[in-house]
Amino acid sequence: MPTKIPASKIQTHKSLPPSSRLPGFLCTCLKSSELLALFCQLLPARWLNDWLKPAPKRFYQRAFTPLITLWYFLFQRLLWDHTLSKALSDAVSGGADALSPPGKPLSAALRSQATTAISDARQRLPLALIRQTLSYTASQIRSWAQNLQWMGWNVILLDGSTLRLRPFGDIPAHFPAHGGGGHKKSYWCLMRVVVSFCLTTGVVLASTFGATHVSEQVLAAQLMLQAMPGSLFVGDRNFGIFSVVFAACAAQGKILVRLTGPRAARLAKEAGQQLRVGLDMALLWKPSRWDQCSPGQSFHPVEGRLIVVRVHRPGFRSLVLYLFTTLTDAHLYLASELVQLYGARWLVELNLRFVKSQMDLGALDCKSAAMAQKEWLAGLVAYNLIRSVMVAAAARARLPITALSFSRTRQLFQDWLVRRTGNPRDDLASWERLLANVVKCRHPRRRKPRPCEPRALRRFNPTFPNLLGDRSLARKKLKISNAKN
């Protein structure tokens, strides 16, 4: 059933017809039992040994096997309590006995309540294994639904953000703190991340990360080179530069990005045209001396289109969009449909909000840089597990996934994981009830638009003063004051 994605309600100076090519409703030919079987295979036990072969250290088959360790990485992030003690309590109660080798249940092997064993197992697990699990789950979940492409292209939404880390261990060396204004030095270390989402299903396809001195454009180019064939990348003005466009072409894909006004004016001037509303022209984007191209690498001009359109949104001021795309066929790819496709880019902002707030990944409390990277990727895999339930429910009910509540689905999914009995018949019945309940968790239809809220916090009177400067220096001052008292 063709439909228009709700997040792309964009109208230009001429009324745009609803696009029948944007993927909206999800549908599947799989039964509930088949979806449950595919969900149980999202943890690729048969592939783990092959993925562990290139690892520099051997992962010994101890009580916490690679499969169990990977599961508890995800289990911790799915729960509201992300501590190791909560995961250990579940292991002692037999929560992971079904994943243990035959005749060696994990609950019988654990004789201590200390979290040392599970902590050591988390450190032994290679980062590449979690990265491959993320890619595997994304491809498997996408195979559950049908008609995910837009005119034969896999639409990928790109966006970046930053995560806060405490300056423990080697974290400041890998992810240094961002310099504060004046003479103050920031306490928090920052890790820059770029994430790619599937437009229709909302699953995370891949993610790259680095220090703050590495730009989001460089990280996005790394993602593009690893993307699936036939990808159409959609990004905002932050990615509307030549190096990102060239990286999309080098990855054998297409791109649709928004440009800044000065950059669009320069491209139009080089093509001999004047920038105006309604412009839709073919041009050749040549790199200038201001473009941040890699030294020693030759960049060829990129053939594309420049589209200028004025957008009217009810309750907002009109704005002018400057879009560049490498989809050069103006008869096949209409400008109005490209504008609507770019309007669907807002979904990536919502998905990142779910990742950082609902999955509690905005600030990671880790003691090493390697563990911070593992926690981030494991959190994305846990996010994909929640998305898999939403995809299964939306495809069975033939609904757009954007109509379902992510937070409520997460709560129902947590309850289902805890109450599983291990009996296939009971699990299938509870799975069907889970999908039926998720379908009922739809967003309300608001009669009035939500008011604009200021991006400000109303602070209460703090009980303690703010900690300024180094924490170790504050401890020394505290010892001196306590000695005097």
C-alpha cells in the first residue's frame, strides 16, 4: 500500500501531489511463528566462531562463552538498570542457561556473587564481533519486510552526534575533552559518532566514531564505503560538501543533500545561472581550493542537479531549500518527490533521540576507550532488537513503523524477555500477544500542533556547589580542610 511518510509533510509554493514512491506501510508474508524463529536467530551463534578467528586473542570457552557475553552486553542495555550486578543476578537465576553449551548451564557454574567474571568476559570480547553483529541484525531485520526501496534505491539517513565520557583510564588519550572557553578545561571527554539508519524500518545499519578533531564528514565517508549496494544517502547541510558527495559516488551510490546558500550560489554561478526559487538544473560540481579534500588524492568532478524550492509549513515561516543530488534524470526523479524524500530525513533526528535518551547512550560510564566503543555498538544492537519487534508488529498489521511508540515497545519487550519460559508453545503464544500489544501502542493523533518549547532548563537551587577544576585537586583541598577541622 503506497503512502506518504508522516514526517515528510512538506508543501512548496505549488501544492505537491502525494508521492506514491516513498515507502510507508510495512508488510510481510511471514507468519508469527516464522518471525519468532527469525528473531531467535538474530544472535548469530553459528557465525561467532568464524568471526572470532581473526581476533588477536583467543576467547576461551569459560563459563561466560562469547554468545552469553554478547547477550549480556545487549541485556544490560535493554534494561533500565545497566549495572553488571543486575546482569549477574539474571545469570545466577538461570536467565542465560538456554545459551550455555549442552550439559553446562551457566547458573550451575557461577559460585560467586562477584562481577569479576562477567567484567573480564566483556573485556575479552572483540570489538569487531559486536560490529559484525550490528551489521548482521540490520540485514536480517530488513529481510522481514517487503518493498523497502524507493525507486530501486536503499535510502540511508545519515546524522552525527557526540557522547560524553568520564576521563577514566585511556579515554582522554583516545577521546580528549573538548576545549572550553577561556582558561577553563572541560571535564567531560567527547566521542564523535556518525550513524546510518534505514528510512523505512528505522534500524541502525552501521556506525563510526572518533575523537572530536575528526569531522563528521570524514566519518560519514567511511560509512559510505561500507554501505550496501544501491544506496541513496540523505543528509543535511553538514554533509553538503564535495568530499561527502564524492565519497557517495566512490561507493557506487547516490546522494541527496542540502546545501548552504553561499555554496549553492557558487555552484549556480559556475554553471552560468542565477540562483532563484524554482531552479532545477544539471551541473558539474568541481572541487575548489576551499573543499577539504584529502592531500594527494585526485577528485574528479561530480555530475548532479541543483534544486531550489521554497517550502511552506503550516505555522512556520517559509524557507528556501537548496538541494544537490546525483540523481540526474529530472523526468524520472521529479523535484517535488526529491523534496518530499528530503523531508523524511527528519526521522533520523527522532531515531538518534531514541538512541541517546531511551537507550541511555548519551553518556557512557566506562573505564577504558575500548569498553566505551563496545558499549556504544552493543547499545545500537539492542536498539535494533527493539526495532525488530516494531518491524514485525507493523508488518503484520500493515502499518508504518513511525505510527508505533518506541518507548512503550521497549517496555513490553523487556517484560516479554523476562517472562519467557523456554517452552516453544508458550513462547509463541506470548510472542503473538507481544505483537498484538505493540500494534496498540500507536501515537495519538493530535488535534492541535504541539507548542514550540524553549531549549532551556529551569534549574532548582543546588544543594552542593558546582565542581570546578580537577577532581584530584578538589580531594587534596578537602583533606586539608578536614585536617584543620
